[in-house]
Amino acid sequence: MDNVSVVIIFSLSGINETVNYRVTLFTFTLLYYCVILFVNISLIMIIILDENLHEPMYIFLCSFCINGLYGTTGFYPKFLLDLLSSSQEISYSGCLFQAFIMYSFACSDLSILAVMAYDRYLAICRPLHYHSLMTKRRLSQLVCFSWLTPFCIFSINVLLTSKLKLCGSKIEKLFCVNWIIVKLACPDTDTVSNSVIAYATIFIYVSHGFFIIWTYMHLIKKCVRSTEDRAKFMQTCVPHLVSLNTFLVAIVFDLMFMRFGSRDLPQSFQNFIAIEFLLIPPVMNPLIYGFKLTKIRNRILGLVYIKRKLTRKK
């Protein structure tokens, strides 16, 4: 570690190997970020503007897309600036803020997936009680839960991290992560509180995972008995399962590599693992839901048909 008494600026070393092809990488990254913005904003606007889509499942999906925009905006603009800059640095406060966004984005995704699983459980396993249980008030509570829980947890995480005395300023990633900042703490610094909160966070979100497994055990059991429920499961639950599996694979790979991975691997491979959860889910989720859910697909096809009709008239 560097002998740093007061850290004001962090250096991000994950981008060092991109010197020879930064312009190309900048172009493709900018185009990809534009795609993320387009597909997510399009789906959000379709859901907001179409009153037929003002149902719990679509509102949760809208929240899912908003969270995708939130997380990617915490990474891509800074990354694009770094590609154009000769030195990749970030202020201490900026680093903590980015770490907060990255973690809260990832955990909000899991929380939203959990409430979406609960919604599907009620819709398929308890259809007669669905509207009495999934009221507007309950819907608001679930949306608030999926956003406020990670925000509160990681506010505490970042607050505790901000009080640590650091003896290093080099972050070997493309972006700031709370765990990496904690690892830069001086040897004599007490990090017990950070560890306790970290394990508590892991427990909370592992519980989310078990809850999702529990709901799908009931969903599969119910759908095996009925052809109608099986069709509903294939239409509404399969996109959810694909999103869940993609998210879990991306996050678990990153967390495992961050703690146990070898630093002998190529930097480009390390970078891909680190940003996988910012690359695949934000584009894949709106596309899967857009094409799989009938109401949204019909709405998109309707808009395309109207556009073609207007073009022919001109």
C-alpha cells in the first residue's frame, strides 16, 4: 500500500491496458450506452402512457427498468470520460458515491426480482385473492421496499467506510467498490463494524434468494396440475427466471472473483467480469420482457404498424 495519510483522490487502474484502442472502445461503449437508454426508456414510456399496463406486474417491470438506468448512469458516463482522459482518477467523495450506486443498484435489482416473484405467486397460486391482496397500497409498499431497503443498508455501509483511515489510493477496477475501499484501510484501523454490516447485508439478500426459491417451488407445483397455469407461467415467469439467473451469475462471478480471484488473469478478462452485471442485464431485461409479455409486445407492434402507415401516406 501507498503511505497515504489523507486520501483525496483515488486512481482507477483497471483501464490501463486500453491505451492503444481507447477511441474504438469509447465509440462502442457510447453506442452501447445509448442502446441501454433507448430500450429502457422506451419500455418505461410504454408502460406509463398505456393505461392497460397500469397493473402490478408492469409497474414492477417499470421499476426494474428505472433501476437499470440508475445503475448504468453511475458507471458509463464516468467510464466514457476516463477513456478520453490521460489519467483515470476519481475524488474521495465521488468514489464513495459511485460505490453506493453500484451496490444499491445491484441489491435493488434483487429486491425487485423478489417482489416480482411474490406478485407471480399471488397471481398464479392465489388468483381469487390476488386483487384483494395486491392492492394499490400493497403495491406502493413493495415498490418502496425494493428501493428503500438497499438505499438504507448501503447508506450505513458508505457512512462507515467514510470514517476509515486509508493507507492506499489505488483501486484496481474500472469503478469504485465499497469492499475495495475497505481493503485500503490502514492495518491498525478497526473495520469490525464494516464486516458486521457486510455480513448482515449478505444475510438479507440471501434471504431474498431463498424467498424467490420458495415462491417458485409453489409456482411449479401449481403449474404442473393445470394447462392454463402452465401457459401463464411460461409467459410471465420465464422472463423473470431468465433475468434472475443472468443477474445472479453476473453478481456471483464478480463477488467471487473480487474476493478469491487470481490477479494473474488478463486485465481485460478481469474488467469483463467486473462490469458483466452492467453489460448484460440492463439490455437483456427490457428486450426479454418486451418480446415475451403479450400486452407489451402488442403495444410495440402497434406503434411500429402506425409508424409504417404514416410513412406510406407521406
